Amino acid sequence: MKSKICLTIGTAAIAFASTASTAQSGANLQEDSRQAPNACSALAAMTNLRGDLEITATQRVAAAAAGELTLDPFSGATNGMAMPAYCKVEGILNRRIGPDGTEYGIRFAVALPDNWNGRYLFQGGGGLNGVVRPPLGTQAAGDAPALARGFAVASTDSGHQGEVFDFAFTGNQQAMLDFAYNAVGRVTQTAKSIIAAHYGRRPDHSYLVGCSTGGREAMVAAQRFPFEFDGVVSGAPAMRTGRSNMALANAQAAFNRAAEETGLGADHAAQLFSPAQRLSLQTAVLEQCDAADGLQDGMIFAMTKCDFDPAKLQCGGDTNSESCLAPAQVQALKTAFAGPKTSAGVPIYSAFPMDPALFGEKVGGLPGFLPSDAPSPLGAASTDSSFDTDAAYLAAMSDQGARLMDSYDFTMLNSFTARGGKMLMYHGTADPWFSALDTVDWYQRMAEGAGGLEQAQAFSRLFLVPGMGHCRGGAMTPDQFDLLSPLVKWVEGDDTPDSVPATARALDNAERKLCPYPAVSTYDGHGDPDMAVSYHCKI
């Protein structure tokens, strides 16, 4: 039987103090962690001394049995374990009306489970955010969401409301600041105060897990809020979306030119590669690179070492069939996958790995890298057949929003790591939006700044996932894995994650092993190839 909770509320609110100055967006909230625990409904009275916190709702949410909740609308995945009953607190920080008459404010939700394990998790967002998603903590957690494990979980719209790719908020100064980084800090500091008010103490450890925009937010947590978080998981981070968009525009223009040269016309570029040619490309890449990891299974774990040249499929001589490629198609592939460069050869964005999944019509619910008729969240494809890389480079260099939001340039994490902070990163090599090689580039620069790979791996790991699209999915990929558990073990028990087991749904949940870059998961011919223990991480 649950005991009654004695609650004492001051005059009319549970207030938590604010320091007069702070190094983190002026929002370094400090509460009296010695207060007695408070019931869920009492949290509705919370305010802060800044005067900009409103608790808009509190409610008790009943427990849910395993399989009752749909966690991923794309795959239909449900909760693999029971979800506890919890107190859900919703609120808004700094509600205001912008110069354009639009209401802004950092909306958030915090889930406070009955089986709290003393930990806090910030749930990363996606796209341009704009909506408060259920605070469950499902990303990179396998079939055991953070909330089910007992984490207190927070989510946020990052300071504005809108559809996933609604750019309207970017015309408001504070909304841009909130989306760029401020919401991560303010929501975390507020959530910790709510946690302390509810449970009577602050969390023992704090984490952030996210992919795409959430992956960028994980980097932001380590870069800008090194004293708020103990560990982060950053998946397929949207580190510099202005430049990745330029890479996609450069690729589309190359495909459009090829469509014009082959007589299709740019408005029919989606038909540039026939199903036979797509299959031919996939087969050729697999024939050249699949066995490099010791097993021909349709997944290339040694993707960064796969130097495939599509010219080997060019029609002519003994190569004349419906699956060979015209010279214009070969050139388009080389231009697109190489990434955009200025006329002086200065890279604007990284190259893309030639993962065989990228040659398909779709990968993980999104169109592949080649032109396609598959619907895209980014809208209809451009029909432009030219792309001015020099102009694009100048635009990138003068982009104020990019300088504010991008997490690509900053690599110094010594305040985060000095207090034991740990970072796990992952990226699918078949991501058609953000190149996995761009994440590799950031990781290499970060390692160099830390004194070398050995020093960097004392606090960080990067896992590349073959065949996986953007954050999840793919026809042949081991995209089912749990990075939250090894992160917690590393932070709290110094248990270094030298590898991570993963399963591939396309292979009846056969197991594989993800290895930290630059090591490659390798099968040496011994043991059951469907068991992760049969693989070894080799440089």
C-alpha cells in the first residue's frame, strides 16, 4: 500500500531559486533539493524566480503492458517491456508574442515514473521540432524505452510550434536561439527542478539521447552544457544542414543533367536509373566490398574502405545490357557521391559512401540517394540541371543561422570529459540525407584535438551501421540496437563499450556486432555467423 505524501507549499507556489548570472543562457536554476517529495498535482503550482515558467498541465498516466504502445509509427514497433505509471508535467518557458504576432515559448513535457531510478534523460527531437513529442526515450534504446527503465524523461518543441519542416520561426531572434541550443539547457535545468520537487532530490546522472536534430542536440549538450550532462548518444547528427542540403542539390543537378543528356529530360530524372541498373549497382558494390568483413551477407561493415567506381559498369566492349550504365549516368554518380566542391576544389560537404542500399528506390522509409518518385518530406525534387558551387560556398560562409546552430565546427570537449562525460555516436552508412562520412570527419577532428584516437576513445565511440538509412530502417541492416545501456554502464561503472550487439530484422533477427570506428566487425569463419559473439573488431 502506498503511504500518504505530506506536502507543504509555501505561500502559493513551489518556487525554485535562480542565480543572478549564469554562463548558460541565464537559466542556471537551483532548487532546494532538501524539500519533501510532492504529489503530481501539486507540481502545477511551480514557478521560478525569473517569472517565465508556467505549468500548463499535470496528470497521472496509467501503466501500460508490453506491446500496448506504438513507439515507432514507421516500423510499427511497440514497447517490448511494460511502461510504468508516471506523472506527466507539461509547461512552457518564456511565453511571449513575437513582432510578427506569433506566440513563442519553450514548451516541454516531463515524465516522472513511479519506479524512478535516479536518472534523467533529455529526449532529442527531429526535423525542426515544433511539437512536444511524448517523453518516452525510445531512440537507440532497443525495445526498452528509457521511461520503462525508470528514467525521468523530458521532451520539448525547442521554442516554437509548427510542422516538422516549418521554417517560419527562423525569423524570430529568440526562437532561433532556443532551437539552436537554449532549449536544451533551459528545459534540462527546469526538468531537474521538477524532478527534485517531485522526488525530493535531484537526479544522480543526466543523459541526452537523440538522432538527426536530436543527434545535433546531443552534441550541443556536450559542447555547450558540459556540466549538465554525464553522457550523450548522438545519432546521424544534423551538424550542418545548410551544407548537407547543398550536397543534395548538387546531386540532383547532376542527375538532372544526365537525364537531359540521355533524352529523358530533367522533369523525368526519377526514371534515370532502371530497376535493372539499380540492381546492377547494388550487386557490383557487394561483389567488390561485402567479403572484406569476412562474410558475404549483403551488409558491408568495411564501408569506409570500399572504393567502388561505377565506371566498371559503363556500357561498351563486353558490357552491353539493360543493366549497364551510359557515360552520363556514370559521371552523374561520381559527381553526386563525391559531394560538392568549389571551382578551386574546396569541399563544401563530405562525400557519401556508396552503400548498396542508397541505390534503391527507398531506404528506411525515405527516398534513396538516386533520383526517385518516392514521396519525400523535403518536397518535390528540383529540375535544375546546374548548381553553382562557388555561390553555394559563399552562401554557406555567410549563413548566420548556420554559425549559430551548426555543431560541426566545435570539437573541444575537455570540460565535458574532465568530469567523466561520455559520448556515443552512430550513423547509418546508407543515410540519404546526412553523409556518415561527415560524422566520421567530425569524429576524426575531435580525436585530433583530444590528442589522438586513443585519447578520444577514452570518452567516445563512433559506430557505423551498414545499410541503415536516416536514424533507422533499411532492407538489409542491423538497425536494432541499444546504446543507452552501454552508455550508462560506461558513465556509472567505467565499463567501456568495445562493441555493441545488433540484430537485423531482414535476417530473422540474426545478430551482428557493431564496432567502434575505425575497427570493422569481422567474421573469421568460426562460430555461428548469426551470433554476435562470432565477430571480432579489427582495424
